[in-house]
Amino acid sequence: MSHTSRSLRRAMLRLAGATGLALALPATLAASPAASPATATEVAQDAAMAKIIAGQHDEMIARLRDWIALPTIAAEGLNIEEGAQMMEKVLRDAGFGQTRIVPTSGSPSVFGYLDAGAERTIAVYFMYDVKQYDAEKWTTPPLAGELVAREGLGEVMLARGAINTKGPQMAFLAALHAYRKANRLPPVNIALIAEGEEEVGSAHLAEALADPEVKRRLDQSIGMFYCSAAQSSDGFVSVDLGSKGMIEAELTAHGAKGIGPDHDIHSGYAAVADSPVWHLVKALSSMTNADGTQVTIDGWNDNVRAPTAREEELIDLRAAELDEGLMKEEFGIERWIAGVDYRTALDRMANAPTANIEGISGGYTGEGGKTILPSSATAKMDFRLVPGQTAEDAKAKLRAHLDAHGFADIDVTFTGGLDPSQTAEDAALTQALIANLKARGVPYSLDPRNPTSGPTYLFTDKLFSLPFVSVGLGLGGRFHVPDEFYLINSTNPNVAGFDEVSGFYIDLLEDVATRPL
């Protein structure tokens, strides 16, 4: 770890004490391992950086609000070009000297390069799109970015995109703003790619990554990270060494294919007419066992790789270290699926393929009854994949399973496909992240695989061979649902607020610049 990283933490501690600012530094930070003395110049620089981070707080939150106010929703084709243009501006404002919009067959990507004249380059993945929202279900307007008090945490921002992922991304950009205001360059060059289709499966990201300039800069990078807020309310950070893959599909049964009526009819005729709704329900039921713990699609599990001994060890450690009750509380559940124990639940999150029904529609669901036999029914599903599986193989097996079990008439439209990904525990970027968590006294746990999915496989396996880690302190929640939130001003001594997250990113960049590869 560099002297710069150590003295910045000390400077932020002093500033927090002197100004009363709630920087949410972990209580254990003061007990961090002793460091060799920093030079007078380094101490002065880092005191200045800490002051800048605190002084620009309101400006950065205003920038975050402005960004949130323009939602790019790929699923609805909303603000695609406008979102890309704003993403480019956000990068320019943060000091990226080279920025441009990279066209694709779908939503454009945005590329930025910050040339610090450094020996090393680090790559960063951003997304500028967000999930759909129903404003009527929110406590506050979803694009207003209001700050509200949250017991046990402090002030959080409620907004679509707050945690996923504009809040953490802006905390990283705030670190770059601090460098600019200090008339300093980051210690590494930064190559950043931002896509506008993450929430619909990143179907066209590979086109942007094939751009010669983008590819050249990523090839020069020592690794890549994604900005997240990885703390739980007790301060623990999960360091993800991979992510599951995913396919997303829409299944429709309808009478126009001969199974049931081609228009809604009176339910009295259910005695003689097939029901597309029941037909779809039976198809869905054929995909898992009774308790939902096993995917039973033909051949689905044939290529699943068994967990390694180290992955099993990491699951054991997580079961011993992480608070089961807190995790259940955050998920809003009272038991694990099928009543399994905690260790099994953690293993399933990392290693179990899943078949999930996102939603079902068909027929009448309004007030009172309508006594109809509907002519169609639709289900939206996602299937999480683990090492050994691929998105293309999973799509083929789903279609073949339906055809073989009497459901050939059911239409399937695939709307996304991602392979699983993996990063080595001993990669320099992984170790830099761990070192900075240790230095801050932040408890952490290595997770073999995040249960969610993203396009990380493009960077780790398919197009590049980059270590890829999800990086960040801070906390947020309610991904993809109403009242999504991100912690801004923390009163929880175990959890970082916005400014401390920015300081963490500065420390990380300093470490990455000098850590042996």
C-alpha cells in the first residue's frame, strides 16, 4: 500500500473530527496496521484531497441528481441517445480527455480514456441504463433523488438508478473530480466503457468492445472493475470472484396456435376448449421439481461444474462470518427455499442454477369476476447459469425441452443471454481491493460467485482475459423495485457514506498503480 493511501485515510479522519462531517469511516480504522511515515509532501497532498472531497459533496450530489433525472430505459427505448450524450458529458466533466459515443446495432456505448501518463491502465465498466419504474408505487418521485432518513443508516437517496448504478459510479467519478481540483492526475490511466443495455442483457456490448480504439485500450489494462456498494448494514463487504450467467425469456401460449380458442370465450366452454393459461402453467411446472430447488429441464445440469475445494472452503467461511438473520431481513424472508440450512443457502446462491418466473399475465385480473376462458397467457422468466453452462446451450435446451414434452406450440422469445464469469483470487486487482479493505478495518468475505449476472464474461473470457471485480464500499438496496436507495450521509459507524466511498476509490487507484503484478 502506498504512503498516499495511508495518509489520505488519516487526513479524512482529521477532517471529519475537525468539521463534524459524517464521513462514515469504520470505527476500526484507527486500529489499522501501523504504516511507515509518509513524506511531508504526501501528507499535505492528502490533507488537501480530503478537504476537497468534503468540500465538493453538495456539488457531487447535485450532479448525481441531474443524472438520475434522465433515465435511460432500454426495455422501453426511452432516452437512448440522450442518455449516451449525458454519459459522455459526465465523463468529460470528470476529466476524461478522450470521450466518444460508440454506435452499435442497439443502444450506443460510450468510451472514455483518461491519460494520466502512467505506466499502468485500469479499465472500468459503467452502465447508464436503468430498470423500468411505476411512479405510483414509490414513496417519493423516482426521478427526484430526494434524501430521506433511514433508521440505522443515515440519509439515503431514493431514486431509480440510485444504487443500480449511478450512485456508486458517481462516487467513483467524484474521486476523479477531486484529482482535478487538486491539479493532480490519477496514478493510473483509466479506460472506461459504459453501455446502455445492461438491464436487457447487454446484447450489443460486444460490438462496442470490438471497436479498435476500445479494444486497444482494454488490451493494455491490467484489470477491470465495476463500481458497487457492497457493504451490509453491519459493515461486511462481499468480494465477488465471479457472477452467474443468465438467459431471459418470454413464453406465450395462445389459441392461435391451436391450443385453446383464438379469442376469449365464455368460461362455460372450458368443458370442451383447451385453456392456454393451464397449458402455460403446466409447461412452467415441468421446469423445476416440486420445491423449486432443482431445474428439471432436460439436460440442463449435464455440464454443471462441481464447486472446487477452495469454493467450498469459501462457502464455509461465509457461513461462519456473515449474519444469517441480517441477510434474511434484507431479503424480506423468514426462511430459505425449501427450508434448507444457512450454509446450503449460501452454496445455492453461488453454485445453483435457477429457473425464476418474473411475472405471469393472461385473462382477466380486475375487480370482480368475468367468467372468461382466455385465449393467451404469457410468462417472463430468467434462468441463472453457473460454470459449465453457456447462454446459447441453455436457450437450445429450453426450446428442446418444451418441444419434447408437448409444448411445441408455446412461443419463446429470448431477450438476453450472459455466460458465467470468474476471476482469480490472487489477481492483482482482487488483492488490491482486499488490501484496502484490510487497511480500513472493514470486514470482508470472499464470495465464489455473485448470484446476479452481468456482461463480465465478455471481459474475463470471451473477448479479453481481464481480471474483473465488483468494487466499492457503501450500501444501497431495493434493486429493480420501488424505493431503490443509496446511502449518501451515513450515521452508521460501520458503513461508508458517499464521501468515504470516494476516498476509498482514490486509495484503490493508488494501490493498483504500484502493486506487483
